[in-house]
Amino acid sequence: MNVLLKVEGLEKTFSTRNSVTEVFKNVSFEISPGEVVVIKGRSGEGKSTMLGILSGLDRQTAGSVVFAGERLESMTVSELAELRAQKIGMIFQSFNLIGSWTALENVEAVLMHRGISPVQRRQKAQAVLHELGLGERLDNYPTELSVGQQQRVAVARTLVNDPLLILADEPTGDVDAETAREVVELLLPRVRNGSAALLVATHGAFDLNYADRVLTLANRCLVAENGRSQDKGVPA
């Protein structure tokens, strides 16, 4: 199986005037297309920080991240932005929808500056929203949608670019169990057909039955791995 994301010896520290805070150290793992991998840990363990590094929004202190053959630490800010726009989808717990834009506009905006005509942008955004059951809600603003519908718009915004890697930061934390299951099952077809990989960071709200592997982040290290790929091992 081809490796899509390879993380080796990842470390992150924050420096203040009087001290250095170590967020995590010596984190290593791999993800291949078709996999659902969960990084589990308590709040404050650095899961969101790690996702920020893997998406190129933040820089690590040490170690390397290779995604789709590209070494992220060697890329410029503009190159990382282009990589995110074309190959990485991100889902946040807070949805991050723009309140003054309709559901369609929120999804369509992702395709701007991609060399796609306005007509093609609209058609692609409409198609994804229809796929996710929001065909009758295209012109609704976020405040006119339920929490579950807002999450579906966030999922549509992620999927409209056909990403190779989906990074989800507690994607089911603000919704009820039934809606959470629906959100995950909306993502799974893109993963299970080998088009993408899904990496989820959670403190426990995500249903681990969907995961191929579960990595546990505690005491600044990955301390355990459970699942079908356990024989790979996780340095700690």
C-alpha cells in the first residue's frame, strides 16, 4: 500500500520569556489512502497543534512531514497554501462557516482562485451539497440550518476539492450521536474507495469503530497503537 503521509520524529515546543514548553516529541506514523486513523488524547495533549503542522498551517520544531511526496518543512508559505487548496481537506469542530454567505456560497468559495469558471464552481458545489442531502438548502444561511446541516455544509466544503487527505479536528464533538454517525458516514465513501485518507483528532467523542488504527497521544508521546496495522509499531 502506498504511503500518503509519513511523519518521522515530529517535535513541537513553544518558547516564552522564561521557559520552553514541550507539546509532543518523537511522534512517528504513516497513513495510506483508504485508511481511517484516529489520534486520541485528552484536551491539551497537542492534537490540534499536530493537525496544524500536518496541514502546513504551523511548523514543527523538529522532525519531518512528507505528504504526497512533498516535504512540508521545505515548502514556502505560498506553496503550503496551494497544497492545502488542492490536496488537503480540513474539518473543524466549530464548522467555521461564514454567516453572511449561503450554504452554496460557503462551499463554492473554496473553489475560487483555482482556475475554474464561475459556472463550473457553482455546478460542482451544488453537486456535493446535493450528494450530502442539502439540495433544498442551497440558499439558506448558517443560522437557518440545524447544527447537523451546518456540519454537512462543512463536510461539503471539505469534499468539493476532492482532497487526498482529510484532517478532522473533533468533527463530531458538537453534534448528537446520530448526527455524528451521519457526518462520519458522509466522509467514508471517499476514503474506502481509496481516493483519500482520513485522520481524526479526538478526545473521545469519535466512534472508534470506524477507525483502522487508533494512536494514543499522552505525556507528549504516542504511547499506543491499536488496530489492524499494530505490527507497524509507533516510536515513542
